[in-house]
Amino acid sequence: MPRGAEPARGARSAEGSGPVPFAQFIVKVHGRCNLACRYCYLYAGPDRTWRTRPAAASPGTLDRAADRIAEHARAHALPEVALVLHGGEPLLVGAARLGAFADAVRDRAGPSRTVHATVQTNGTLLTERAITTLARHSVRIGVSLDGGLPAHNALRTDHAGRPSFAAAARGARLLAAHRPEAYAGVLTVVDPRTDPVELYESLLELGPPALDLLLPHGNWSAPPPGLPAAGPGGGDPAPGGPGRPTPYGDWLTAVFDRWWRAGRRETRVRLFEECLALLLGLPGATESLGLDPVNAVVVETDGAIEQVDSLKSAYDTAAATGLDIRNHSFDDALRHPGIVARQAGAAALAAACRACPLLTVCGGGHYAHRYRAGHGFTQRSVYCADLDKLIRHVAARLSEAAASAVPVSSPVPAPVPAPVSAPGVLR
């Protein structure tokens, strides 16, 4: 299954009341994968709902999904929506079918609104013909990789244990060479065991217009590599507290400095640009940072309406809503308690988060990373100390640039759109 970037956030109304309509629709066109990555939380994690679902969405399910997306866009007068073709490995259904579905959504949404379509793939099935087909249907392509070298991708094997990097890198290079306008970017999950600068520079060799550096999905009950679980009493150490390691913060700050001091923009890095924007008081657009409500929803291969995949790293059925596109609208999903909680902003955070001076930038971190068994999602992020380190480091670099009165090498634009907009991270 390809990794996906965190869902974008939607701007809340000036009054701050009422649900924020969905503007990002993640459609699982195929629910299986041609790879068997050894760290995949979806197929080897606590959630088992994929086992009972059809391998691929039927034509009828896709047809109904197109109707429901258009219905929601019209009801809320949305000027644009994001359509994410996801999986599993979505290219298992073929590029032509993906393009036809994107066209169907656009046709039903009508000429008054824009549909931004993206497919997130592990890259192994990208051929010049598939790329051309997707580009013809205005479907942009994001590629998931662990890095730009074979050694970085040793855990990304097929079901026979064979390495996948050569095929994936070939697909990314084809995309960069022949259809750069269709290249959305590369998604990579942070692995603190790698050399951060080497990994970043290896990804630049693949010519991505943007990078998404994602923290692996973990929580207080199942912490990511290198981080401790919650103590017996449930308490989590304060940011920067004695003994609290920051391997992910250390890794990210090293990459940030390499990116910031490059002298030119080699690529856009969504996490860094979002952090800078939030520090400058601009809106944020990523689930990992900021307080704006998440506006993404998932349609599974059987038509079930679910919350984003990242929740599946917490426990079995964590993303379920009990709703489906045959019998329910997306407005019904907006009223689901889980969705309401995802849009509650600071009100859904732990007291320590609400009192933190970094609140408006950090936003409590990724929702899934706050989970602790028996206590739900009201803890601080398991990455609290790492985020604290990264944000303070970026703020210091920004202050240095302002104090020097010299234009920074990486000017801060409006919030960068995700290289792809898709739901989960599989490490």
C-alpha cells in the first residue's frame, strides 16, 4: 500500500461554529497491494477490516461515490475539491479506469468547480503509457519511497521478498523526465536510523517538485522506534524533560538546515513550509500541525464511509463510522462523533497542550499519535518532544533571518499543497 500524506485541513468559518464540509475525498479504488512492506500498519497492524472487503471497488461503488462527492460539493457550494485515488496500490485497477473515474467526478461536479485529482502509488507499476494516460485525464501522480537509494528501501519488498526499489525509482524518473507537470512529489516516512542529509539528497536525485516527510504512525501504547511508551501511571514526560529522546526532531532539524541553507529552492518540503507559515501567522494545511479542522473523508472499496487510515494504527475498527455511500450522505458523516472530534481544534486536546505556548503551531500534533489504550486520543502526541524541538528550531532560524535583514534562501510562500493528499503513513 502506498503511503499517503496527511489530510489537508479546512478553514473554519469566522464564527467558528458548525462542521467544516469535506473537501478532500479519498477513494480506495483497490484494497490490496502488490508489495508486502514489512512495516505496513494497515496490513500487519491492529486493524483487520480490509480482510473482509472486496479487493477492488466495483463500477457501481465508484459510480455512487462520484454522485455523493458531487452532491456534497453542490450542497456546500465548494469551489474546488481534492479527489485522491488510493489503495492498496491503486494502479492495480489500471490507469485508464482511474482516469475514467476522475472524469466522472468532474462531470458530475459540474464546470463551476475544480476537481484536483491525484493518485498515490508505490511507483512499481508506473510505465510511460500509464503516466501518459493519467496525465491525459489530469490526474497527478505521487510516489511513495523510503528514500532515494536501494538501502533505504530494503523493507519495501514484494510478496516473494524481492526488492521493489529499482521499479519504483524507474517509475519516478520516467515521471520526472516525460511528464513533470503530472509529478505531484515523493512521500517519505522519517526513519531516524538513516543519515538525514544523505536521504534528503538522494530523494532530490529523483527530481520531485515537492517532498512530504511524515512521522511514522505510533502512539503511547505502540510507540514508534526509538521512543518510550507511557509510564505505568499513564503520564507522559514533558517536552524536553529529562530522559525524553528526540530522534525524530533531531532528524528533521538536520534536514531543515540542509533545505533552508541551500541557496535556492531545490524542492518544496511541505512540513517545513507549513511550520514556517504557522509561525508567521498564516493558515496551516496539514493534519500534523496547526489547529484548523481536518476536512478529509475516505470511501472504502465496499462503499463504507470511514475516517482517515491513520486511525487504523490505533486499534481495530478505529476508523469505522458505520455509514456507507449507498445509504448515507457525506453530511451524515459530518455528524459522526469521530469526525466532530477531529474538527474540534483545541477543545479536543489535553490540558497541557492547551496551555502550551506552541499550541497554534503544533496543534497537538497528529490525532492518531495521541492515542493511549483505555484513554483515547486526549493525550499529548507521542512526538511531543520531537515537535517541540523542530518548531523551536525553525522559529530560531526564522528569527536569525529576520535579524540579519538578508532575504532567506527559502522564501515562505502561501501554504504548500500536499504532493498528494492521501490519508495514511505505513511505518
